[in-house]
Amino acid sequence: MIRRSRLAPALALAVLTPALVSCSGDDGPSITVYNAQHEQLLEELAPQFTEETGIEVELRNGKDLELSNQLVQEGDASPADVFLTENSPAMSQVEEAGLFAPLPEDLVAPIPAQYRPASGLWTGFVARSTVLVYNTDLVDPDELPSSILDLADPEWAGRLSFSPTGADFQAIVAAVLELEGEDATREWLEGIKANGTVYDGNNVVLEAVDSGESEVGIIYHYYWYRDLAEGGDVSDDSALYFFGDEDPGAFVSVSGAGVLASSDDASDAEKFVQFLVDRTGQQALADSYALEYPLNPDVRLDPPVKPFDELQPPRVDVSDLDSRTVVDLMTEVGFL
């Protein structure tokens, strides 16, 4: 049964103690990684890094803004050596707090400049594309909007679904804010609230669309492709629509990696970030269950995932995505 979310005020700002997952023993060099990327993915990647370098990895898992807020609270006393996120607004928060150490230029060079900040204080290492999933029995592709902003129009009333409380959707809102401005973003949020049904999680949005409970849903690409790879239980009656022409709906959200300036093991921490962006780590990402896009151009996902170089994302400075204003707007509109 699909369950709709009960939205708690200021959920996105909650600071929770991260779960601890130790990939290390008691001897030898080790680093502590505050990990807001998918736990399963890092549990695959960390042992490969350890096998390659001999450096053990202790993962402390949590959500983007939970961990970024925790890092800001801990400041120089944080035990973290590396911070990883699903989406870049949490990286920007830690960057603004002055907690990252600069990364060497040759380390970040494998990642295109569009997907890392000009400051050089952190880097993107993997990405996900915003998409519209639609029920193929209920919606003709010719009906689909040319812009994600059009989903606020009255013609989409009762037809739309999304999951607004998580960092995934909030990153999309951050892109709309950066590209369209505060007034337009508020108007868009009010429109999709009036038109849409809120669900708790992108997988639930996908299930709702595939079952016909909802006609279209806003998600990231990998949810649909993962289900397809696993047998298509909730993707067999749906398809993906990729916005183009640098529309806000074509936004590519970047997962970030940075080394904390307070780290006592900065050299080993840099080696971990380098592993994530170099070919070996990027190929491990591509070969994983995740089906997120590697950002090193030397590595590609296998079909049927749409090739990364065929996407038409808007150009957004990853350091400019403003999580604070996003939370304020979404709270004002009534999503948080």
C-alpha cells in the first residue's frame, strides 16, 4: 500500500546522530567519512579503496542536511576527515562555514569544471538527472510539458506527484531558485502544491505512477532504471521523460566530496576523494547497483540508461545552490 507522507515542520533542518558503520580494523591508517550518499553504494566502494590503498574507512551515515548541520556544529572539533553528499546544497553549507580544505588542482581535474565549485574546496563525483516519470497508459508523450515549471499550470491539477521533504527534491527546488528567482520559485511551489499529491520517497512516487494512482511524478532518473534492472515491478507501465533545452527540469544534481580542514589525516582523506574521481573509482561507481552518472568523462553507464552527454542540463554554479532559502520557501508554502 502506498503511504502519503506526514510532513513535520523543519524536518530538513533536523540534526540527528549519524549511524556508524565501520569498514576498518584496529591497526593501520584510517579515515572517518561522514557519508550522506547512499549507504549501500559506499559499503561497496570503501572496501575497494581499502584494498587498493591499505587505508581503512569508517563510515558515519546520515542525510545531507543532518550531516552538514552536524559538521557546522562540530566545527574544528569534528572527527570527520571527508564529507560526502547526495546533493550539492549541503556541500555549499559546509563550504560557507569555512570547514573545507582546498583540494589539489590535479586531483579534481578529471571532473568537468561545471560539476565542481570554482573555489576548489570540494568536487562533484557522481550525478543524477531530474526526470518526469509518466504512466504510459494514462499519458501520451505529446501531452508532456516542455518545462518543469508548466506542472504548476491548472491542466496538471490532480495528475502530479512528488516527494518534497528529502534532499533530492530540495536540490531541484534550489536549481529553480537559482535559475528563476525567489518569486517565480514561490509561485511554482504554490502551483505544484495545488496540483499534486505528496508521497514519502521517490520510490513511492514511482510506484504511484506505475500503478496509475498518479499520472506523472518528479523523480531522479536512477529510481526508474534501477527497478527496470531488477525486473520492472514498478517500472513496467511507466516511462521517463527528460526535459531539455537547459530547462530547470533538466537539472543535474551533483553529489559532492570534500576534505575537512580539521582532518588529522588530510593526505589519506585526499586519496579517498581522488579514488572517487579517478577512473578506478568512477568505474566502480558505474558497475555498482546505483546507476547514477559518473562525472569523469572517461567512464560511462551501460545502456539502457540515457547517456550523460545526451542530457541538456542548465548551467548552475554548484556552490550557489541555496538550501537555507529553499527550506524557508518550502516552509512558507507548507511543504515543511
